Amino acid sequence: LLGYSVEELRSGSSFEQIHPSDQEKVKQAARRVRTTGQGQRLDYRIRHKDGSWRVLESTANPIRNAEQEIQGLVIVNRDITDRKHAEQALEHSAFYDRLTDLPNRILFADRLQHALIRSLRHSDYKFAVLFIDIDGFKVLNDSLGHSAGDELLIQAARRLITNFRDTDTLARSAPPDSVPSQNGLARLGGDEFTILIEDVFNPSDAIRVAQRIQAKLATPFNIRGQQIVITASVGIALISSSYSRAEELLRDAEIAMYRAKQAGKARCEVFDPAMHSSAVQRLRLETELRRGLENGELLVYYQPIVSLDSERIIGFEALSRWRTPNGLVPPAEFIPIADETGLILPLNRALLREACQQLREWQSQFECDPPLTMSVNLAPKQFNQPELRNEIASVLRETGISPSALNFEIMETIAMGDADRGLEVLTDLKALGVRLS
């Protein structure tokens, strides 16, 4: 079992081969058998002849004489090393990220909760949570491929690990002790990382840490021979007496991160209560928008396009408007939410169909030379849809309007986001015969 010959075992004590940390519990188990007369089972580590540690499952039972007195022990050992390794691997996978081997959300939340409890007991213990998100990662992932995206995440994780060794000073010049707690770095999933920073008493301390992170990640990555430059947005939540659960801190750090992205990306923002109110309002608006789509509250308004030469209406621009039971919701409030959540797709799909049907009716009622036209805005998410060309072609067939009467307004930044993809989409639309501006 352990590679030793009978002679080797006789010449020495097998007890000496037991791991020093396990020797006492083996002694105690043996004493309990002798004292209680009941069999005992335990696991312990013992050294193999090759120097490795093996895990044995040991069962000890008493040997009794005719008077039922315990005279000795019979011990049966079973090597369960492989089973233990499998159990440890399974446990590791439950708490650590498979790709980067960093702690995952479950383990980070547990450690954050412990830090929170400690702060409630000790008012002088302060910390902050940093929520890091790589800007534009989805575009990069789709452009270079998922395996290249995984490699970028692995390299980013290594930089963060290297940057946050316990001996490394993070924020303040005096005292130089603001460091992440042990294993305070985690990957929550996707391109999201979190860091627990201890001994942070002022927002400026955490901001300096965030800026240092951004500087480290801004150094070009070498991914399969290509130099990739990224930026990161960082949200910061500082501990306060208002928090009772780790999820609340994570939530607020994430809210601050999204505020950083809205402010222009490659920024860091510190959470304040107004952000939470704004996030709650935003969630409420998103819920109502989904319900509004189902209830037909989204309407199409038409803005006339007038020729300066003839002073006559030559076409219309179709615009989405949301009329709720409480009145109109400004487009500036619901269009960004629709775009970010993907609701812009069904919204604009319905708008295009209704606008083309309306144009067909107006063209029948009012004969013009050239015919009336309809302009429609194309959202970024629509532009990136593979089925965009087929959807437009289907609407043109259903409504019977000429493709040349339909004009799509596309922002230059949308088309140039991915130049190759942009050229492909523009070529497809041109082939349909629609106009672009």
C-alpha cells in the first residue's frame, strides 16, 4: 500500500510516517477505541516510500480476550487518495473560476460578508469594493473569437494578481498598508472582476487604487501576435453602516460601474445613494416599457420633411413615442433603456412595418413626383443583426413600397464600430435598393 517492505516496516515505526498534523487525531482515535470498545473510522495522511503523501481511510476495532477485555486493535486501511483529490477538485470548482482560477462570485460574496460582519463589530475597520468591467469586451470577443477573448481574460487576471500581492502598496502614501484582503480578487463572470480593498478610509484612497488598475490594464496585451489595447470602467462602493448584506455592496459597486460607463467609459465612479434611486427608477422604467410594448403603448409619430425649394412635403421621418396612462415619456428617457436591454429590436421592427404601411397609404392618397419617402433610424443593435437584410426585405414585400422610398439614417460611429461588418451591412442594404444617410 505504501511501498515499504516488511523488513522496512519492522525496523521503524509506521506511526512516524503519519503526517505531523494528523498524528494527534490518530492517537485520540486509538484511545477512544480502547476506552469505549467501539470501532473508530478516520482519514489521515501518511508518507509513501516515494515521498508523496497518501490519504488512508482507517477503521480500528478492538480485539477482546475471553473475559471481553481489550487486548489490542485490528486496523484496516484503505487508500482513498484518488477519491480525496477528486473531492477537492470538485470543491475547488464550486468556489473558483474555471478560466482564471480566481475566486468566483460565491466565494467572493462569502468573504465580503465576513468583512461586513467584522466592520459592524469594529468601527475602525473600513474597506471598499471595486467592480471592474472591461470596456467593449463583447465587440473584441466577437471580432477576435472567443478563445482569444478567453486568453485576454486570463492575462488580465494575471496582471491583477501580480498587481495586488500583499507586499504591494496600493493607495496611500502614508500609511502604506491599504491592500486587498487575502484572495480579495475575484472574477464574477464574463469580463467582470471584483476586488476587496481593506484599510480604505476615504474615497480618494479607493479612487487611486482604481486608477492604478486602469493603468495596469491599459498596457497593450499580446494576444496571438496581436497588440490589443483595452480600457476598464470601475465602480466603487465604500462600507457604511447602511449595509447589512454583501449583495448590497456588490449591487452598489456595479451601479457605480455602469455610471462610469455612461459617463464615457475608462472612468471610475464612487457610489452615492442618488445612484441607487436612479437605478431603481431605471428598473421601473424598463419594466413598464416591456409592459408598454405588450399593451401597444408605443406609437409612431411622423415628422414632415419639407423641400426648401418647393416648400412642399416630400417625405416623413418615423419616430417612436411612448404614451402611458400618465402621459408621454420623453424619448431621451426610454430610447437608451430600450437600446441597452435589446427592447429596441422589437420596438423598431414594429415601427418599420407600421411606417411602411402608412407610407403606402399616403402614396395612394397623394400622388407626388417623386413619390413620398419615409426615413427611419437604424439602432446599433439592429445594425449588428445578421437577419437585418431579410427583415427589411420582408417588410418591403408585405407593404409593397418601392425600396427607393425608404431611407435609413445610420450614425457614422455605428457603421465604423466594426469596419468589415459595417461594409458588409451597407453593401447588403444598398443591394436592396433602399437609401442610406
